[in-house]
Amino acid sequence: MRIGVFICHCGSNIEGTVDTATVAKASLDFPEVVYATDTMYACSEPGQDGIIQAIKDKNLTGVVVASCTPRMHEPTFRRAVERAGLNRYMFEMANIREHVSWIGKDREANTNKSVDLVRIAIEKLRRDAPLSPSKFSINKRVMVIGGGVAGIQAALDCADGGLQVVLVERESSIGGKMAKLDKTFPTVDCSSCILGPKMVDVAQHENITLHAYSEVDAIGGYVGNFQVQVKKKATYVDWTLCTGCGACMEKCPSKKNPDRFNEKIGPCTSINIPFPQAIPKKAVIDPTTCRQFVKGKCGVCAKVCPTGAIKYDMADEIVTEDVGAIVAATGYDLFDISKVTEYGGGRYPDVITGLQYERLLSASGPTGGHIKRPSDGKEPKNVVFIQCVGSRDKSLDRPYCSGFCCMYTAKQAILTKDHIPDSQSYVFYMDIRSPGKMYDEFTRRAMEEYGARYIRGRVAMVYPKDGKMIVRGADTLAGTQVEVEADLVVLAAGAEAAVGAPKLAEKLRISYDKYGFFMESHPKLKPVETNTAGVYLAGSCQGPKDIPQSVGQGSAAAAKVLALFSKDMLESDPQISRVDIKRCVGCGKCIITCPFKAIKEVEFRGQKKAEVIETVCQGCGLCTSTCPQGAIQLSHFTDNQILAEVNALCQS
Amino acid sequence: MSRLEELKTRIKEALPGLECVIGWQKGYDPLHNTPLFMRTDADVDKLEWGPLNVHNPAVYLPTFTGKKVGVVVKGCDSRSVVELLQENLINRDNVVIFGMPCTGVIDLSKVKARLAGAGVSAGTVTAVTDDGKTVSVTAGGQTTAMPLAEVRADKCGRCQFPNAVLADAYVGDPIAPAAPAAAADADLAALDAMSVPERMAFWRYHMERCIRCYACRNACPMCVCRDHCIAQSREPHWLTQDDTATEKLMFQVVHALHLAGRCTECGECQRACPMDIPVLALKKHLNRTIRDLFDYQAGVDPQAIPPLLQFKLEEDNIKERSW
Ligand SMILES: Cc1cc2nc3c(=O)[nH]c(=O)nc-3n(C[C@H](O)[C@H](O)[C@H](O)COP(=O)(O)OP(=O)(O)OC[C@H]3O[C@@H](n4cnc5c(N)ncnc54)[C@H](O)[C@@H]3O)c2cc1C
Ligand code: SF4
Ligand code: SF4
Ligand code: SF4
Ligand code: SF4
């Protein structure tokens, strides 16, 4: 082998604390190294040209670049060596930036460590073999999971781009949180007026198949060829017959159930269509409250339904959808305000969440758009808003900012004044975060035009007294204690990962953070990609986002899917496991351990053997550490390569 | 008919359908029994049962792949058979298991020590008898009576499975375990009591004595890699042939790790060791960890999947995430 080594300065990022020239010089002493140099920016055009030129001039057969993380530039350099005629796997990277220069200041120690890392990379490279990918065809259908505004946008853009789209929504209607909102900041336009048409477009688009009241049960396969099992939950109403007339809801005798769409501040019937603009506009029976299910007798809805759509014996149904890509757009849920016991959320009816307040403001809400407080239905005059409940609070393990609460609180203060001109709003805040186009102007309007009193400080406690809620807190700017007699207290509950998000992430095989939000592939450069090929993110499932951001991501994810599907064939990664059938004793241990079900049992001359399914294997290496025989090895990461790396490190 | 005779009858009945039945016979002197491969009725007549049946015949089963064989087992041996079944290394349809209740086998090292104490050499043994409670060894014309409880293998003192956990033909009535469920493990307790440097010194001392004969590996019924054992393999090249304590300890540690949650503590590794190196302790230590983490014991339930041979997103007793 003829190895060339390139030590990158990364401007001063590396050179600042690593003597790259010395590292290059030391590399020349390592086995099979015939050329070594330092270079200003290995990834730049002249940097890559330098590598290509050296490969040609020095007849190099393998290349090591010591620079940044392979997450960033391994593909770049692989392409470069390929352009020079080498197999792209005859290349190794040593990370002397994140692992060296950025974490230590001692130039001599850093230089020595860099030499070690280069030596390790060389030992691995010496055991590399050329690998070539195989090609496979892709299924150009896409699944969007979650029908909030982000998922709707992604679905519509993909469908307009000519793709077949399967949209899976957990609730009986799409729309997500936006469907529950009254008006939207910063323009205060009506939420259903702008979302409604999009929802209708989904229903009418010939390329979109909607599975509402459904959840993803299991996902198999890989980019280009996923098989998704969708569980269509029993609605007890045959949706092919239901016309959404609502006759059942009028007659249903079980009327006092908490309405989830109205965030449980109003009642609903056991058979229910959540809101007038629901898409699909179909009824669902809640068997936990329906008298037919609970008491075994009733059957009223079945009698009144003009189309005979009621089916009490319906069961969950699993349908399998084959798709080539998946967009996760499962949004967020709200922090449970009862966890902040000082504020009395969940204990006092007049302490509610912002989303509940949206329902009180909404003309289609339980109060018909008249603000009436839950306890006695009176119109409140003093409304206190408390921001950051379950946000930016380390003690609640919610250190992050939920992003949109400052804005919607300002919106709600404005709307309160609109609804009740003689009302007074108070807003307790930590900081005002309004860094969007027209956003700061908007919060100012709430204060200046609508007279909302903004009080910077934390509320210590909220308690009832003589039909009022007493809100006690500090005004940190004035340095005084404040006490407000409120008629209604609205808590800006922070955003949390959607219920069940980690479980879905496991099925999708994507990472999620400590809080359950899905992880993007790169926080800046790959915001809608994940580390699983073919799985993309849109909207607040990745972290709290307002509507414009969610919609933007929906479109971005759609663009990624369309780009992926612009090819007819995809290449499979050859860094996968392979079975040496001479050694394999057919015990099948690898088959049961493989988390991706990538290994199958085959017969070879009458004996059982294991075989890796090339396109399914993700190269995780679990099987290789399981196989007692060492019969299964991960290409490009063989035991011998890893041992050589360890040996190289231990020698130095 | 004695139990042994009944067992022989059962074996003879089954023999025509089998390649052979593995058991024990008298060895080269009265103190040693050796493995027996019964192919004819005459072979079956040589079958022995008693405290000298120290070997674990399960070790031979994987070598008969594709053929139907019988095996006579003690309780501990039966767990090895079950573990082999659990791991698909043998096929249930191809093995017929014969069992009898076991009251323990001797530890030859302990017997030899007794004889030495009585001033006689183990090489001069002329007769061994036992009545289930006492083993009487005649050597150099002198008979030494040794209570079985004192010269039996350590594992027998802790044994929870004196009856075969799985058998096709079981002769005799099952007996109760001799030991309480959580019997103390003296060797582990001694190692636990050592400081880390002391423990390192302990193993270094023993590894320096190891002659790298691999008897421990060859005797182990769960060591199934044979020709591909990391001890010799170049691909992958885990170990060098350097005769150093480090390489030898590396082998023992790899062996023990490969046996974690698979080892049934039959003790064959340690019994086979010509240097009396306490290698079983390494496996017992890992098994203890497996028991604590996964509440699992190897070779008890043919249907159970060993914990390290499966992939679970969330382990019951390992909390990786706290929400
Ligand atoms: C009180 C309040 C007021 C707000 N006001 C405004 C405003 O005025 N302007 C603004 O820009 N933003 C506002 N927001 C923010 C806005 O709600 C979000 O930006 C927006 O809803 C994010 O859309 P999404 O599609 O990402 O998520 P969501 O709206 O949460 O939609 C996610 C969808 O996925 C579904 N889903 C979840 N899990 C699954 C699963 N496992 N399988 C299938 N489906 C699943 C859900 O049922 C839901 O339909 C407000 C938020 C709150 C709390
Ligand atoms: S674990 Fe190893 S020996 Fe067993 S089937 Fe898989 S590859 Fe073959
Ligand atoms: S490396 Fe092995 S365990 Fe991992 S996905 Fe591939 S076959 Fe499965
Ligand atoms: S490691 Fe020792 S005790 Fe464990 S199964 Fe193998 S021989 Fe028996
Ligand atoms: S049997 Fe004893 S001496 Fe032989 S390799 Fe094993 S530990 Fe070493």
C-alpha cells in the first residue's frame, strides 16, 4: 500500500494548538506512508485538488486526512479520492479538531495526540478493502406521520410534486394544535380561516391517502423501501357511510364527557365529531364512556344514524403501507400545569392553560367565543397571564424555552381587550422573546395599544379568595411585591414532546433528545434530516416552533423527499456485516440480536447458515459482537481493524 | 431391579434408534471413571452411576450434529444440555436424555488431599465404595472413609438441581436439593474480600502458572467455537501466542465473557485444569452479575432466550433513561 497523509490546519482551528507540520513529519515514519503534508483547508477546493494531485503524482493507494469530524467531511473526502481514481473506502479520517485542538490548549500534548490518532487511522487504512455499493430501486411514495400544520404542509407539497402521500394522524381529524387556536400572531388572522382550506386540500387531493384515527404500529425496511404497519383504531362508525351530519351527536344521551378537542373545558357526547371543520368530518365513539359499551344497552346513535354507519363490533385494523420515505411531523404536547402546585393548575377551575384559553376565545369553542371563566361562567375583568410555566425551569427539568409562549400571550392579551373592552390583562414574564418579523412590534402593541400590564417577575403563588384568584409575585424591576386579584389565570404552559414521541422515534430508528424531541442530523446544516436515511422531520416534533417555522419545515422536508425521489435507484451502503459461511454454525444468535431484522436463516448444503440482507443491515455491529464464532464481520470495521487501532494506540 | 439396572434397560430399549448413548464407565483405576460411548448392549452393561461420574457428558453433544444420540445426565449436566438447546447448538429431536437423581460427585483434589493426609498415595488405590453418604477409598492396603459432604465438589454443596431439569427417561424419584436456595459461595466471597491490587496479584500468580493447555476450554460444554476459538484464530487476531500472564488472563477473561449468562457452572473448566487454577470463579462472578441484572440463570428453561443473546430496547433492570 502507498499511503498519503494530509494534516489540515482548518485555518487556525487546528493549527492554533496543533503543530500540523510536525504531525505530518511524524506520519512519514509510519508503515507504508510515502507522502505526508500539512494543508490549510483540506476540504476547500485547492485542498481537495492537492489530495487528488498527490494521489496521481505519488501513486497513492490509500489516504488519511487528519482534520475535523467525519460526520462533516468524510463524504467530501471520499468523493475526492474517488475522483482521483481510488475506491472511496480506501480512505480514513482522524479527528484532530473536535477530539484534539478544540478540547486542549497544550500544543505539545495536542501534537502528540494528533500523531497517535493519525497512527491509528493508518493502521485501520492498512486493513481497508475496496467496497462497492449495490443499487436498489425505490418506492416513490411518502408517509407523513402527524397531521398538524407542519405535516399538512409536507403532505401537500409532496402531493403537488406528484408523489403519492400517505398521511397518518392519531386523532380523528387533522389540524393539530393550530385547529384549536382562535387567532394567530403576529397578524391576528383567524386560525381556521387559514388552516381550513389547507385541510380541505388534503381531503381533496387525489395523491393523498389519509388515515385518521390511526397510529404507526411497526416499521420495517429501509430508505426507499419501508413497510409501515398502520393501526387504524376502531371508531365504531363505518366512515365510508358516515356523512358527518351529526344526528348521532344530537341524540347521544351520554353528554357530559370531557371534550379533548376543547382541552377538557367543555363537555362532549360519547359519539363525537371534534369540530365543525374537521377533516375527515366523521364521528367516533369513545367506548370508555359510551353507554352501549359501558352498560351494554343504549344503541341510540345506531337508531338515529340515517346511513346505518354505527358498528359497535368494529375492531382495530392493521393496514400495511409501502413507502420510500417518511416525514415525522408529530408536533408537541403541553406541559402538565398541575406539576407546578403553587399555581393551582388542575386544582382551581379558574387556572387554565393558554390552549384552553384559545378554546374560550374561539367562536367554535365551548362558550361560543365569549370569554366565560370555567368556575361560574362569569366574564372575567382581570386576567392574569403567567409565562414560562414549564419552560426555562431547571427545577422542573424543562430548561428550554418553548419559543411561542411570549407571542401567544401577547396575542391573548390583545384578544382579551377586544372581547372585553373594560378588562385588564396582567402578564408576568421572565423576558420577552419576540425575535421574528413583526414580532417585537406585536408584543409592544399588546402593551402600548392594548394596555396589558407587563410585570417582570416570577409568581410565587396563586390561591382563591372570595371568588377571586389572588396572584402573588415579585416585580423585579420595581423591586416590590405585587398582588393581583384576578378573575381568571392563564398559564402559558410550555411545549413538551408529543405523547409517545420516544416510542415512535424507536420505531423510526431516529434519535431523540432527553426531552423526547426528535434529533435532526445537524442543528444548522441538516435541520430536517435525521440520521436514518429516508426519515425527515417537520415542525415542532423537533423542538418548539411557531406556525411559520413549522410550515417552512414542512416544505423543506417535502423538498428533501422530492430530491431523494428524483433518482430511480439508490446506492446501498457497503459498510455492512457479512457472514463467513465456513465459520457459521447456524446457531441464529445474530438473527435474534439484530435490531433491524437484517439477518435471515438460509440453507447451505443441508446446513443452517446466517445471511445478511444487504439493504436492511445498518452496520450497527451488534451481530459481530454476538457471534461466538467470529463468523460475522462488519465490513470496514472488522475485529482485526479495531484490534489494530487498539494496538496502535497502546504501542504509543 | 436396582435403579442402575433399570436405567440400563431403558437405554437398551432406546439404543436401536440412536447413534450412541453417552455415559460413564470404570476408568484406568478404581478412583477414576471415564466417559463411555454406548453403541451395543454390551457397552451399556459397563455403565456406572455414582460420585465418580465427574465428567459432563453434554460436552460431546455438539460434535454429533445431525445424528440422534442419547446422553445420561446428572442434574448439572442436564442444564448444559438445556443451554445447548436454548442456543440452537443441538436439536431437541436429536437428543434423548436419561437421568437419575444425583447426590453429588467427588472432587478428586479433595480426595487426594485426604489420602495424602492418611499417608497413602492416590496412585495405589485398589478399591472405592460408596453408600450415598460416605466414600471409602482403599489404597496401600488401608481404607479411608470420607464423608461425601466433605470431599464432594464445591458445586454439589450449592446444587439446586439434583434432578435432571429436562429428561426423556428419568429413573428413581426426584430428590430435594441438599443446599439452601442462596448457598454461600466461598470462592467468590474470598475474592470479593480482596482489594483490587490483591485480586490482580491473585490472578497474576495463577496465570503465571497456566500452561495454556486449553483443557478448561475443551472441557466446557458451552465452548462451541472449536477451530475458530479466539485463542488460535488469526482472523480476528485477538491473542498472540506470547507466553505471558497478560495474554493468558486475556484468554480467561474473554472465555468468561463469552460464557456470561450461558455458563451453567458445571465446573468442568476448573476440574479439567491440571494446574488447579480457580477459573470457575471468573464465570461465577459474571453469572452473579447476570443474575442481578437480568434475574436469569442459564440452562434451566429450554424456551428462555439468554439475556445477552437478544436485543431489547429497554431492559427491565438497567435504567438508561429516567423518564
Ligand atoms: C396556546 C397556544 C397558542 C398558539 N398560538 C400560535 C399563534 O398564534 N401563532 C403561531 O404561529 N403559533 C402558535 N402556537 C404554536 C403552534 O401551535 C405550533 O407552531 C403548531 O401547532 C406546530 O405545528 P405542528 O404540526 O408541528 O404540531 P401539532 O400542531 O402539534 O400537530 C401534530 C399532529 O401530529 C399528531 N400526532 C402526534 N403524535 C402522533 C403519532 N404518534 N402518530 C400520528 N399522529 C400523531 C397530533 O395529533 C397532531 O395532529 C400556539 C401554541 C399554543 C400552545
Ligand atoms: S451468530 Fe455467528 S455462528 Fe451463529 S448463526 Fe450468526 S453468524 Fe452463524
Ligand atoms: S451489523 Fe449486524 S446486527 Fe447490525 S444491522 Fe447489520 S446485520 Fe444487524
Ligand atoms: S465455563 Fe466452566 S463451569 Fe461454565 S459451562 Fe463451561 S465448563 Fe462449565
Ligand atoms: S486448563 Fe488450566 S492450565 Fe489449561 S489453559 Fe485452562 S486455566 Fe490454563
